[in-house]
Amino acid sequence: MVASGTGTGPTHEKADFGFREVPAGEKAGMVRGVFDSVAGRYDLMNDLMSLGVHRLWKAAFLDWLAPRGDARLLDVAGGTGDIAVRYRARGGGPVIVCDINHAMIEKGVERAERRQENDGISWVCGDAEALPVPDGSVDAYTIAFGLRNVTRLDKALAEARRVLRPGGRFMCLEFSRPALAALDPLYDFYSFKLLPEIGHWVAGDRDAYVYLVESIRQFPDQESLKDRMAAVGLERASYRNLSGGIAAIHSAWRL
């Protein structure tokens, strides 16, 4: 699934909202509405959308990140804190969870406190395109299933570079393009036919899951995202496919 992290801007600009084109200044509020709607069932829907495989993807994501106790992490579009808690459990240093959506932050804080997993985690409501974090202040920046929700992708990538210290690492986990064409018919059927109905019955919001599926199709493919990371000065950009390219991890560095 995704976590929100969007921006606002001049009304003459256009942005994709799924398969629709909307004024850029309206996209943030529209995405926020999606996550307000599904926040209460967010974790359950993650399992349903990925058939539970998102847990393996996140494990692979953290394996590649290799958490360190002296490394401060900023987890953007951090939603309910899933990456932050996993990072801390693996011995990682302090984490700032940043998300534009108040409902998701509230859900994350409540869950972390209930499970006694909030130690070393701070929470802030903020925009992925204008992060409330000083220049060069974090050792790692992660964003899991949130980058495709930003209004201006290149601006969000530039913000990631800004907040990383020299030698800091950028990592993104996102749905991507299946590498095997044979997967396309089954993937399309599951995405466009089954998932919206699951969203309707479980989260009570079919339209939210139509948007989420469409946003996956609108997101740049693996090579295109790698190129855009490099264009804003994130160096040594690379990626690894997961589950045949249904998801991918992208990694780069501020050098």
C-alpha cells in the first residue's frame, strides 16, 4: 500500500491523481482525503493489497539499508510507523517519522505506544516537498509506498537530498513494473478488478483503492525513477526488483 506525502502549488499546474489530471494545488488535499478514509484499516489493507508479501518486501528493504545504532533515520510518508519500528528493532538509531496526514500519524503513535515500541521515535506532520528538517541533518532517508503520492516527484527527491548529510543514504520502496510480461494479465485483473472490491468491503471506500491502483500505474518505472534520482544529485543510484518487479527498492547516496 502507500503512505501519504504530498505538496501544494500554483493552480495552473497540473498533477496526476490516478488516471485523472487535476490542478496541482488540489492534489494534496485529495490524497489526504484518501488516507483519512482508510487510516483505521491501513495495516489490514496493506496485507490484503500485497497478499501479505509487503512484510517480506519491508524486511528486504531493511536488509539492504542495514540499520546502525549511530544512524539517524528520517522516514517520510511514514504512516503508522511500520518502517520506523522495524528499523529500531534491528538496532537502528533514532527515527523521525514524517507524514502529511494527521490521521495516519495519530494511528502510528497510538499503535507504537500500545505495543511499547515508541522508544527513540519522534513524530512530525510535514510535507515531503518541504520537509520540516534542517539541511544535512539525517544519515538516512526512507520512503515506503509514499513517493507516488507526491505532487512534484523531483521536488520531493531534491528535498531528500537536502536533508541528508554528506555520505547519507536515500532509499525508496515502491510498487513498480513487473519485469515479466506474462504477469501482466493476472496483475491487471487483481489490481483493477479485485482490489477495489476488497477496498469496498474491508475499508468501506472503493474509490480510495481505485486511486491507489491507478497511482501505481502512473508512477515511473524502475529505470526512469533511477534517472530522476540521479538528476537531483543523488549518486550511485541503483535498484533491486522484488517479486518479479511488482515492487522495487531504489537506493542512492548524497556524496
